[in-house]
Amino acid sequence: MGDLRRWLPGKGFFAVLLVGAALAPSIRLAWEWRRMPHLGIYHDDSLYFVTAKSWAEGKGHRIESFPGEPAQTKYPPGLPLLLSLVWRINPRFPENLPLLMLLVWTALPLFLAGAAFYFRDLGFGVWKTALLCAWLAVTPVVIGFSTMAMTELWFGAQLAVIVALTEQLGRPGSRWWWALGTGGLVAAAALTRSAGVFLLASVPIGLVWRRRFKETALFLAAAAPPLAAWNLWKLMHPPPSGDLVTLYYTSYSAYQLATVGLWNPALTAPYNLNTLFTGLGKLFVFFDENSLGVVTVGRVLAVGAIVGAVRLVRRTGKPQFALFALVYGAVMMIWHFPPDVRFITPLAPLLFAGFAEEAGRLRRQLAVAWHGPGRSNRAAAAGVAALLLAGGAWWARQTWYGATSFLPAAFQERQRALEGSLPAYDWVRKNTAPATRFFAYDDAVFYLYTGRHACSLAIPPNLVYHNDEEGVVRFVESMPKYARRFGIQYVLLTATDFRLSPTGAARRGARALARDTERLQLVFAAESSRIYRLTADVGGPAKGVETTELPSETEGRLEVVRSRGEQPAGAGDGGKRRRAGGQG
């Protein structure tokens, strides 16, 4: 019998098998949508891929789709460099999209590996670690990002490993080269996603608190130079113009200053805090509508996870992940974009660990009540346990719906939108010169299909925070004014444009613009798209007579997909959406 046990697989094997099985929903989604018609669902993802194309063609870190092809000083080069492998292997678009999907999906197992490394560092056992990783793997939010060219999972994997390694630096006997290696990893993380720069604050705080001054110096010596070089390069390539369109594409900081200001918590914090807690809830339970009850349940679970994270830090004495979350969260309160669930996804290992800590505490309390004296205590424990079982069944239903119904439906909607735009793309290729410039809402995707430079209008966040719908209308109507500056000759309007907040006001502005026959001339019309030529006089106010209406926007429950500021695995934050302008 002893010899037989030696040859049987151990619990580690079955734990890995469990996590592997949990990857099945994401594998199925990635395979079924390997042609990626949803590219551009966040706008950021298509810009990453366009920048990757620039790297592969030897142009460097540039926004190849934008008029003038300025330097890409908004997003760091880490992900575009990685995605450039797709263009180097197969430079034909869209035939290379299945290869892009394969590369994008690999971020998920890396994310789970990083989370497992962090859980084990906390002292979690093999099965507890495996269960948490499996939970992460079937979470619709995580599944959604595993099929998109975004930084969330790549950065999340790096972050989990970094905080676990950093905890080792705070202990006696740590090697000096650990500090240098960790600093190098932080530099890599910050060059993958801009939020990684906050590790330059949170890691030294934790090390200095433990009086690890040598490790702090070595860490900064390795982390600071690459980030200093990146920021020096950005200073050497300033935005080519100070208008809002250019700043939106090229500079987080300049766009922040030009819209909400560097420090305006009275304007941003209430809205951002509301969005933050809704996003936290979506990480734990899937919902795609503004149901007050579902949102409340999600927020309660999120609060429980935060409380559990605090208890976890106190019990283990390992604060590094929490320190980063505090610094990151403080910045999110004043940021010009509400921190929805995509901002929170890299923090998922910390939050899931906190949830597990609080769940374990509740389990122990129920056990005490069940084994304690008195029937009332036992009845109360049984009632709470039954409620938890019912809640677990409801969670499973919501998760199944999100992974197998909502996400495919979201991608189908994007596919229909793409198919509706293809006739317009074909007209552009056949009837315009390669140097022709356009306004197009999905500008990067438009460039990939047509080869024509384009840009779009992102609604300034200050208008959204002030709920200034008339200001939004006027801003959209100002499109011809920007056209003169960028040398743009045509405007493409489609049925799914301005899937952002406030959607109604933005589309009113677009309809008014389409009726302005003195500045726009209709040259192409299809079922779901229109192309207008801008006349020579584009500087005056919008005026004209009635002409062809824009296609009506598709109605339906997938409104979240029409908002680039919200990931497609959840919706309904009780507030308005805006185009993605988050951490790249």
C-alpha cells in the first residue's frame, strides 16, 4: 500500500487540475471569438494594437492611426511591444487577430499563477489557494479581460508577484539582490500599466516602516532609472497640440489639468467613490443592470472583502498589497475617469484573499453557534447557513449567465456593429487617397481596416461630472472646428457611435451636426453608417436644414458594451459612463 501511495498523484496535482478545469469558460470564449470582432470595445485595446503595429514596422512608440502619427506618450511601451510579436509573425490584418487572441489569453494563466504565488505567501494552503484561483478564473470580469488586448491581467500578474517578493525584503536575512530584482520587476510593471508607478511610493513606505533602509535604497536604484528614462522620453516628445482631442490621446496629466484640474476632489470624489464601490461589487457577483438590490448585495460583499483584507494584514503582518491599494485608491478619487471594475481588477487577489479571510471568520462563528448551548443559537446558525447556500446558488447562476450568455452577446453586438461599418470602410479604401484624414469614433479600428488616419471626440470629463448635457451637445457640434486643425476632410458616423455618457446628449449633438448642410455634405449612406465630406467653411456655428438622419442607435440591455469606460462583464454603476481614459 505504501508503494501504491507513492505513485498516486498528490493534492497539488488535483489542485492544478481544478484550476485547469476552471479555465474552460475562458478557453471556450477565446476560441469562439478568436477573430476578435470586438477589437476596440474599450478603444484602448485597439490603440494598443495600432501602437504595436508601429513597433513592428520600425516606427517606434507612436500612435500610427492618429493624424500626424505623434509619439505615444500616454500608454507605456510594455504591452505594445509584446503585441508587436503578432504583427512580426503575421503582418496581415485582420488575419492576424486569432494570433492576437492567443497571446492575449495567455495573460489569464499568468494572472492566476501570480495570484497563487501571493496566496501561498500569505500562508494559504494548497486547496484554499486552488479554490481562490478557480474562483478568479470563472469570474466574468476576468474572463472578459482574458479576451481583450488590455493591461489589466498582465499588470495584475506582475503586481501579485511583486507584493509577495516585497514582503520578503522586509524580513531579516533577505538577499541584497532580491531588492534589485524586485525593483526591476516594478519598473517592468510600471512600463506595462501607468498605475505601476504607485509602487514607487507604496513599496518604500512598507520597507522604511520596517527600517529596511538598505533594501529601500537598492529597490529604488533598480526601479527608478527605467521609469526616469520613460518620463524623460515623454518630456522630449510633448503633445503636438494643446487641444482636448490631442491631449486625450497623448497625455494623462495634461488632460487631467485641462479638464477637472490636478486637485478637485469636491467634483470628482463623490462620483468616483460611488463608481468604485459598484465596481468592487461587480468583481464578486456579476450583474448587468442597475437593480438596486443586486448592486447593494455586490457592495456588501465588497465591504466584507475590504474588512477581511484589513484583518488579513493585521494577522499576517504583510501590508504591501494593501499599501499599494491605498495609494492607488487615493489617486482614483481625484482622477478624471470614474474607477469602474477594470481599474479594480488588478487588485482582485488582495480582495479575494480578504473575502476568504472574512468568510473563514464567519464559518468559525457559525460553528461556535452550532455547537454552543441553546436551540436558538443552533437555529440561527442553520438559518444563516441556509441563506449562504441560497446566496451561493444565486452567485453560481449569475456567474454562469455572465460567462456563457452576456459576454458572447456583447461580442455579437460588436460584431454586428463591425459588419455594419464594413461597407463604409470599403468605400473609404476605394474612393479616398491614402493621405485622407477622418473623424471616426472607432478611429483605431477604422485605421486598421482602411489605412486612413483618424481621430475621434472623447467627451471631456468635466462636462460629465457637472452633468452638462448642453455642453456635451455643443462639444460634439464643434467637431468641424477640430477638423480644420487636423486637416480632416471626412466624418464617419455610425449607429453605435457615442456609446458613452451622456449618450443621449452626445447623439443629439451628432444628429444636429449631420443636419448641418452648410458644413457637411453626405457622400455615402448605408443601413448603419454615413460618411460626410466637410466643406471648406467649417468654422462657423452649426446651422442648416433637415437632411438624412443618422441611423438610430441599437437599443437593448447591452448598454454597458457601448460604453468604453465600462468593461463588458458588468454594468450598471448607478451613474453615467464616459469613454475610457483610465490607467494604460
